[in-house]
Amino acid sequence: MTYDTIGCVKAATKILGDKWTPQLLRFFINEESVRFCQIQDLVEGINPRTLSARLDALEKEGIISKVFPNDRARCEYKLTEKGKALAPILHDMEVWSERYAPAHV
């Protein structure tokens, strides 16, 4: 295999290439919709400002959408079709991690 056969991964790494985004996306894949406070509770150690910035970036990329179900005071975030298409990539990352990452990670 050569690097040419892999192709360009720049677009995917623009979205998935930071510490928090893959961790955030796994919650969206496992849930229909998620609120900010739920995400903050599920992702240990994320600063609220960082979480807000990551959610804004994912929304701008069209990966998630912000919805206001019953009352406009509380929004929820849902995966878009574009975001759902990332599920196989995240699954492959999980499989790789289980196989090769140290147990304590």
C-alpha cells in the first residue's frame, strides 16, 4: 500500500482531528438527542467553553443540528445525515482502540 491509495483525509481530520470531537460524537450516535448538560456530564474533564466551541464547530460543519423540542429555553443537539455517516469511522476507531490501545486508556 502506498500513501496514494489512502487518498486525502484532510476533510475527515478537520472534523475528527481533535481530542474531544470523537468522544462527543459517540454520544450522539448512541442517543437520539443530547442536551448540553448531558454531554458535559458524560464527557469527563471537558471545559464548558471547549464543549460549546466544539458543538458550534460541529453545527457549522453540518454534523449536528440544534433543535428546540418543547420549550425554547433548552436546546438539544442531534446528528444530521452527514453526522450519521461518521458512525462507521467511529466504530473502526473503537475496534482499533480495543485491539491496540493499552487497557488503562
